Amino acid sequence: MNVDGLARKIGERVPDVLVARGEVTAVVEREQLVETLAWLRDQPDVALDFLSSVTATHWPDVDPAFWVDYELRSFPHKHRARVKVGLSEGNAHLSSVTPLFPTAEWHERETFDFYGIVFDGHPDLTRILLPDDWEGYPLRKDESLGGVPTWFHGATMPPVDERGMA
Amino acid sequence: MGEAPEMTTAPDAAGFRDPATGELRQETMIINMGPQHPSTHGVLRLVLELDGETVIRCKPVVGYLHTGIEKNTEYRTWMQGVTYVTRADYLSPFFNELAYCLGVERLLGVEAPERATLIRILVCELNRITSHLVWLATSGLELGAVSVMLYGFREREVIMEIFEAITGLRMNHAYIRIGGVVMDLPEEGPGKIRRLLDLLPRRIDEYETLLHDNPIWRERNEGVGVLTSERALALGVTGPALRATGIGADLRKDIPYCGYESFDFDVPVRTEGDAYARYVVRLAEMRESLKIARQALERIEETPGPVMIDDPKVGWPPRLSVGPDGIGNDPEYLRHIMEESMEALIHHFKMVTQGVEVPAGEVFSAVESPRGELGYLIVSDGGHRPYRVKIRDPSFVNLQALPALIEGYLVADTVASVASLDPVLGGVDR
């Protein structure tokens, strides 16, 4: 199945399907996420049976502020697709997909670690790459970067976003 | 002969017995393996719960090598991103560069010239061999086959010298750039690579002679760390570890990039799913990589032309070559911008400080790295810097399967299982 055929097929279930640069993206509501992923996995001619990656992007000052991104791959049909869920700033939680894809466990922990997005029903939602006592969610765009202390008369190197870069 | 002494409760200084009941205590022990442990391939910590010699529970703890590569790329230009991502999985730098650049090129809607694509394939396949050689050498060492360690690093060194001749560096090359590669092969490059391609098949035979039917090697690897194909898929395992379970999934065949569909090679598959199967698959993959590298080299020699895209808004302007000091330079271009053309100087300045402007959008660009599916989710908001670069590193995901590999086996098998998964912690922690 080519990209457009795949998009049409997914479009039977998900109203909001987009094709750009040869990639299929389906945008779903938070409540529909688990059902949609299950449908995409179990529908024989879609068969997106492998979850490659879960991550998020942060867009402060707009709604939704977070887009959670699920990258799927089909081993039988050798195609890929992406499912995205938008979350607003004060309500950044959604269902864990670990019951469908056990591999999501670490991906969701990483997304929680970096963005503070809570995955309801996750078996062990703790920080994974950062220390347990870390404060804040460093990949959020509004997280301050912090400067680098130097030994030169207490001078500091300013944070990278204040150095007048391109 | 008197009667055998009656078994009595000996003074229980070690506390083996419960003081109240006198029963032997049946407790499990929790031990830490790592983060600094020679067999954890970096800084990986395993919390193991042991019942005697048997591992009953394992929890991998990662993050000790987290350097914020993804966040860093958000504050650098698109071009500088290459120098960051190449440091993620440091044993397969070219694959990181390739996946990143293919993604940015897809966002830009451009394609690298034919010759550059062939050079990319060539260096990647050689890189796959060096990566598998490090795996072979270190797992050999960990299981006591020290000679394999010496031989593995010896051959890797030959390839590293070739990398040095091509890119000027042994690791973290930043050689593959947006729109092509940063410099053409040096004059002596093809000859050196040809000699390597003649040498390596014999050397791989040697490893096989040493290991294939070696009773110790077989004893330590056969039936150890068995992973079924269903479990591998559910846990997201890719690469040789997946192909050792009977699933012949390889992105170079399944969703080809860089024209891999026009190369003649096989995807080695085994069905046992144990550490030995992973060894066999990796060794066979090195031979397949040699096949691809040979074809790529032949086609490079038939394909003249530029190695960087001819688009002033994308391509890096100088045509560098590695000098005797190992640093790439282009005196002709330097003279042009410094002495002849103000416009060229301004353009150079813009390229260095701002670099490429990438249209808004997002792509997921995946390549088959030595450890599996290496994917880059790249998001642009239309500016001069990436908005988000997410690295889907195969080591990170494969490591999740480690408890499935070692629970129920002996502690000593843990070493063999970790080694057979071949995690690179630079990629895991990014």
C-alpha cells in the first residue's frame, strides 16, 4: 500500500489524517488514543504492529501546548505512520499505551522525565535519564537553561540562549 | 568406625538461621552491578535480585551518561546539529549523522548528489563492521576469549585509519552533512579500502575458526538469554537481536533509503533467539556489509561529480580536503572569500552563523544502525535551529528487553546476555 492508500485506510477510522513529505500523520483526541492504536495494530491491511518511539514537543503559549507523538511501523506491510495527541498546558496527562505495546514503558518514562506529561496507568512512571531528585522538566521550552560558572573572578558564562546566537 | 556425628545446629554466627525457629533463612539478595562495571559496556547499572546464583529480577538503571544532546541541538544551527548527534551512539557515528541529515534533507525537499549518497553507504557499512568488531572484541573479552579481543581491535584499527584518512577523525566525524558529505574521498582512499575489503573476509574466517565450534564459547552462549520473536516485537527490539529470533526485519530492505534497494545483499536470520544466534547473525552481517561496501566502492569510482549539493542556501560552500595535519581545509576557497569576493565572504558568514533555513514541519527519518532501528524525529518551526530532535536509539529500546533475557538465568549468564545485546550507553542516555 502506498502512502495515500494508507492514509485513506486510516481515514476510515480517524477523521484527521494528514500526508506530508511522504509520511502519514493521524491526529486523535486523548480519549480515542488507545482504541485507535489498537485498531491500527489489529486491522490486517494496516497492521501497524510495532511502536518505534514515543515523544512529545512543547509549544508554550498556544493550545495544545504539548503534542505527544507515537511513531508506528508495520513489519508485515513495511510502512510507517505517526499518531499525535494534543494536550493543553494545565492538563498534560493521557492513557499509557503499555498494555498494547510493552515497549512504551521506557518511552513514556522518558517523555515524563523530559516534559512532565503523565501517562495514566503506567506501571512505573519515574524519571529514567535524569536523577530521581531532579526538579523541572528540561525539554520544555520555557525551562531556563542556566549559565556556566567559571573560575574567573566569579564571572559566569551566560545561558546559551542569551549569547546573541542566530 | 564410630557413628557419624549427628547434624546439629552449629553456632550461627553468619545468621543463616532464623533465631526464633532455627529454620534456614530463605531470603533473596539484591545486588548492584555497575554503574562502573567492566562488562556493562559503559555506565549501565543493573539492580539484580538473586536467589542463590539465579537472577530472579533485574531492573536496569540508565541515565549515567545523559548529556542532553537532544536539548543541545535546539540551541545550535541545523548544521551544528550533526556534530552533536554523532556523539550519541559513539560506536556508530556515521549512522547518527546519516539519519539526522536524511531527515533534514527531507524537510528541505532536497537530495544529496549520487556520489555523496554512495560515499555515505560506503562509510556506514564500514562503520557497521567496526561496531560489530567492538562488540565481538568486548564480548570475547568478557567471556574469556582474550585473543578475540586482540584480533577484533586489530582489524577495527585498520578501518579506523581509513576513517581518519577520509574524514580526518577516528570518531565523531561530522562527515555526513546536510546536502552531502563534507569532503570527497582522498586519492589514496579507494586503494586503502580495496585492500581492507580483501583482508577482512580472511580475518572473519579466523574469528569463526576461533569461536564457531569452540566448546567454551558455545557453552557460554548457547541457550543463554533466549528471546522469542513475540517478546522481542512487544519489547521493541530491533537489529541483530531481533533477526536472531527469526524475524528478518531490516530497514535497508523493508523501507529502503539511500538506494539500498539497488544493492545486492542478504539479511542474515537465525531462529534460536539466544546469545549464540546473535553472534552468528552479527558475524554474517559483517560479510554482507563487505559485499555492500565493495559494490558501493565500484559505483563511486564510476560516478564522478560533486559530493555536496549545488544549492547555495543548503550546501556548505568550501570543498575541503584532509591535509597532512589531519584538518580539512580549502585554500582556494579561503583565497576567494578573503581576497576576491565580498559577497562570497558575506555568504560564508551567513552560512556559518545562521546556516540553513528549514521549512516548518516534522519528519521521522530511520536507518538501520548496527544495533537496530535508529530513528530521528525532527521538528522545525521554520527557523535556523531545530525545534526538536528526538533520537530513537536502538540501544535504549533494546535494553528494555534485558530483564526478559536474564531473569531465570545464572548471574554469570548476565554478562553474556548484556554483551549479546550490544548496548552502547552513549546512545541509551544521549
